[in-house]
Amino acid sequence: MILDTKKTGVLPVSRITYQDANLEIADQFKKELLALIDEGNPKVILNFETVTYIDSSFLGAMVAALKHAMSINGDIYLVGLRKDIHNMMQLIRMDKVFKIYTHAEDVA
Amino acid sequence: MQFIFNHSAAHIRPLLLGIEQHIKKEVTACTDDIDQLLNRCKFIITELCTNAIKHSGETKSVLHVYKHNSELIIKRSDTGKPFSAIFNNNRISFPLTTTMNMLTLMEDDINRLAMQPLDNYSAMFYTEQKESSEDFTGQKINEHFGLIIICLSASRFVYTYNPDDGSNTYTVSIRLT
């Protein structure tokens, strides 16, 4: 499993369990996230605290999942991003697409 | 300095670590912000390598990383499939057979990726960013970011096909400040 999901608060928090968020796991990640959304969780918090780098394939999978979530009035919130990954999100303006917070508790 | 990349996702992180050490030694004195430079290099190398795995059809690439005048140069070369892209529902591939103007390869609400052929054997990539609107929903966002990430991290990004040996070289330059 790529996502380790816990439901202690209002929204499920899914921690990405791999350090390398890359093309090798992008398809499986998307499959797991879409399944979670379709199980009645249109709003999901994705926790990146374990991730040390992210590539374009993984970003593509995130965007595909976000589009699916939004189509059912859901959303995907990102937390625990390292500074360099946050910088990349800003560089390609994905910080305008995803809602980014420092901690899961900050997501209202 | 030369680095060999075996086309495996598992090889990207060790490769990044090796190149980062080299860049620190080579250019720390030439830049005001080594962390920002290293970040940009990390994004560029990750995407050059990811593209190689996905599209080259080869098992190995050679990367060269070096300082040239006031720029850091990152080159990745392979002898796999030449660069190709879909434009107006047609696949264009190198070497080009006709003279072409700038081509928009991808456009969404945020980014436009374009390619300017320099001749039949080479092209430069560009990215233009748009202002997103207040009611932006994310539904019209493209899911392909590789070349855009490289363009936005680089000062110049050029592809060259060598017809003599069938090699492809992606050259990325970053101005050192």
C-alpha cells in the first residue's frame, strides 16, 4: 500500500509511505486515492512528511485525483511538504490548484 | 563531470545525491543561493531522467554536469527514440522534414508549453505562465508537467538530434548569479 490512511478527525489523513514519489508508484497511488475518494471520502488530506522528492508523473496522478474529487464536490489538501517540494508546487503554480497547509490540524 | 544513469526510477535518488555533491564543489563560490540552485538542479535532473525512462526506449543515459562561463550546464544524452510530440493531432518527430514555426505543445489554464525549432535537428522549449482567475477550479489543468518543470527551472532548454550517430541530447543551462 502506498497510502496509510487514518480517520481520527473529520477528514481522512492519507500518509504517502514512500520516500520517492515517482513514476514507479504513480499509477498505484492514483488507484488507491481514487478508491478512497469513491468510498465516501470526497475530501482527503494527503500527508507528504515521508516524501523526499516528487516527479511529474506523480504530480499528474495527484491532479487526476483532484479533478475526480472536485467533480463530486470534494477536494485534496496537502500537508507536510518539504520546502523543496513546496517550492516546486509554487514553481508550476500547483499551489493555486491544491490547498496546502503545514499540518493536518490546520485544515478547517 | 560524467554520470551514468541506468533507466530505473530507483536510480534517480542516488544519482541526485552524487550530482548534488559535484555541484556543491563546482559552483558554490559562483552563486548567492546554493540551496535554490540545488533545488532547480534536482527538479531538472529528476525530469530529464523520468523522461528518459518513459520515452527513450533505452536502458542507459549519460549525464554531463559542468560549469561553463557563468552557467551551469546539465546535459543528458541517449541513443534511443528521438524527441516527438503531438501537434494538431499529428505526431512530429526529429529530424524534422519541414521548416516549422513555434509550436504550442500543451496549453491549459496555468501554463503554455511551446517548442521553437532551431533547424531540422534541434529545438528550444519555452513555457509561459498565465494569471489564474478567481474562479479557477483546477478542472482544466493538464496532467503532464515534465518539460514545463524543466523550462521553469532553467534559463535555456534545448533538444538536439545528431543524425550521424542517432543520439539525442537535452541541454539545460542555468545562469549562475
